[in-house]
Amino acid sequence: MAPRIHLIDTTLRDGQQSLWALNMRTGTMLTALEQLDRAGFEAMEFFVPVVQIKKMIRDLDEDPFQWLRLGARKARQTPLRLHAGYRSGLGKVPEAIGKLLVQRVIDNGITVARISDPWNDFDTLREEHDGLRAMGMESVVNIVYSVSPRHTDAYFMERVAKAASLRPWRLCLKDVGGLMTPERMAELVPRVLEAAGDIPVEFHAHCNNGLASYNVQRAAELGIRHIHTAVPPLADGSSQPSVTTVCHNLSAAGFDVPLSMEPIERTAAFLERVALRDGLAIGRPAAYDATIYTHQVPGGMISNLAYQLGKVGMSDRFPEVLEEAARVRAEFGYPIMITPLSQFVGTQAAVNVITGSRYGQVTDQSIQYALGLWGREALEQMDPDIRDRILDRPRAREIAALDHAEPGLAELRRDFPGLSDDELILRAYVDADAVARVRQLPPPSEDSLSASTLVDLVARLSRMEHRKTISLRKGALSLTLRQAGGGDGGG
């Protein structure tokens, strides 16, 4: 019997986070989800509240809890997953609110979360893992891959053993920066599987270095049976490998991949129309780029970093920011470039470039990092001169003196009376205005899965380059588009 490979879909979570900076609207997600639910995925990653809540309210003017409720109802055949647990760190969101949010997710039928510690510190993660299990939420625990002088084979074997000692539902070898090579897969995967023992291991990779589609093939050949993929156009690029490519290659290699391609193809065609209509990226296979091994900005962050620089009119400084991120990461002691540490490194790099002065201005998060508040390994690994430079300012002394004790749920309910549980979560994650805004929002309207409208078609044609005149005929309809100031002809 052919070995069976189970695929986990990331399209509506990491796919759109990596390529669309989480700019997919609820109506679009609901339409895609209904189709993907029929495809036979083992699971679908669905909700990433630590970034999605604020993004949906502030940038999309949408209620993230409508997505949670309506999306959970749509998924009748495929288990959905939460991404991350209940801790956000340092009172950014009180842990009591994080647990309340997890309970709301569980109330909507979602009982698996994929969780990480950004330092692969599984002694620290144990309390959250056990707390989630007590609430009724099983965990897929990430072992995050990274490349640096610190991240040796001995490091990974010690961390995998620690992760397995939690006895999680599953482990996941997570190549968040798209750094893995086939040679490294052959060295590392057999040892990871051996250290994991009887705990199943998933493989999650980003395509930044152009090798992830082949790495997925190697993962299957080496014994991993649970693999993450995304549906085009939200595959490739800085996202996960394309499900169509992976299925084709695995099937050709003699693996059994139990998926129905028809709903996947319908979803892909629908999402491509949305991308063309809304001016969103279409993922393409990436060429190998050796520079990613220096900055290591992860797939889920790189589109957001470019998006934020574009909003302030500094898109042209993006390569410079990536170069500076490599320097900052080394000075910070080679943290794994995963949330929130990747954001700390990337943001400080952007500040250094924008201000023209390295560490002349620093973020509060850089100060917290230098104080060791985001992980004990920061104190052990950080460049002491850079640490002293960051902490030698009044703001650092203010932060060092803060009391980080967190309020309990009863106290928060007293402080903010009259709010439902969902509104209390929004108040904590965003602000008071978010509650008032969400109360006035209408229900989302689903996107149509039908063929492109004339508006979609015109939007698509208007973005075609190197063409001054486009003529179309369909039956009695004749349509000609001419570029302003252009004559006939064009390639």
C-alpha cells in the first residue's frame, strides 16, 4: 500500500498573511472556506488573533469575531485550527483575556492550536501547553528551524527532546524563514523523527529560498506524513508550497494524497480573480536567494514589512532595511526570526534606517528585549555593547521600573462594565473605539464564486503592462481599451 500523506491547508491563515498582509476580507474568506472544506484536507489553519484582530478592525473595518463564528459554521468536514495560544507577553494583552479568547475559539468548535515559544524554550512553553490542554485545546508544538552559529544539530536535538517531553498532540518542524535545504533535510529530519518517538511530526515550510516544494518531497521520503501547503495564488513566494505542485509530485513518487482537486481548482481560480480585482499579490515560485540567510525575515512578516514601508512612502528602502535586519539580528544574539522576536528585529532595523542613526532611537520592545523580558536567552546571547547602548536612556529606566503584574478577568470586567466577552477581548487587543466601531458593522457579504464580472475584467486588463490597446469580442459584445496617450499596436 502506498504511504499516505495528509495535507494541512494554510491558505486563509499563513498564505494570506505571507502574501496579502492579511488583507483578505471576511466575505472572500467565507467563499474560499466553503470550497476548501470539500477538498479533503486533514485540517485548515484558520484564525491568528494576535495579528488578525487588530488588522481586521483597523485596516479592513471588519469584525474578527464574525469571521470566527461564520467561518466555523462553514467548515462542516474539515477541522479548523487556531494559530498561537493565550500568551502575548508583558501585559500587551492580559493572559486572562488570552484565555477568554481561547475559550471563545473552543466554543466555536475549534480544539487544536499550533503554538510556539520564540526561543524554542519548551520549559517556558510547558505551562501554556498544559493550560491549553486543561481548557480542552490540544497543541501542535513548533520546533522552529533557524540558521546561525547557535543553531547546531546538538541544539535541535536537545530542543526536540524537550518539546517531546511535553507529550503534545503533535510536533511541527517549522521552517519559518524558508531556510531549509534538501541536504539539511536529510541530516535533520531523521534525527527529529527519532527524538519525537511516537509523537507525529508535521512539516511547515515557506518558499523564500525557492526550495520548499522539493523540501516537502524530501520530508515525505524521509518519513513525515503531515505536510502544510497553500492554494494558489496564495502559495509560493514567501508562502507555503502550492498544493497542486505538491500533490502532483507526491503522487508521481508513489504516495497516496487523498484530496479532491476540483474544489481546490475552483478556489484557486476564485482567489486569482480577487487578487486581480483588488490589486493583491499572486504568489510565484521564488528563485534561490542567498541573502535570506543573513536577514532571515520570515514569510509571514516580509509582506507586512514591505506594506508598512509603502504606507510611509519608503518602499525603495526595503532592501536597506533587510540588510540592517541582518546586523540587528546578530547584535541581538541571533534570535529565531519568529513572532514577536522577528518584529522586534525588523522594526528596530527600520527605525535605524529611517532615522539614519543606529540605535539613536529605539522601540520599547527593543528595551524590553535588552532587559530580558522577552526571554532569558536574550540576556545570555545579546552583544553587551549594544545592550548597554539601548538601556542607557531615561525610557529604559522607566520600563525597568514598571510592574508587569496582570489583572484577572474579574478585575477587567469591573474596569470595563457593560461589554460582552467578545467586546472585552476587542477592547484589550485594540482600543475602546474598536468596540463602538464593531457594534455598527453590518454582516459581511460573501464574494461570488461565479465567473469574472466586467468590472473584474477591466481591472485585470488595466494592470497589463507593455500593451497600449486591447480588443475583445464575445458574440455581439465588442470592447476596446486604449492606454491614455497611446495609439494602436503593442506587444
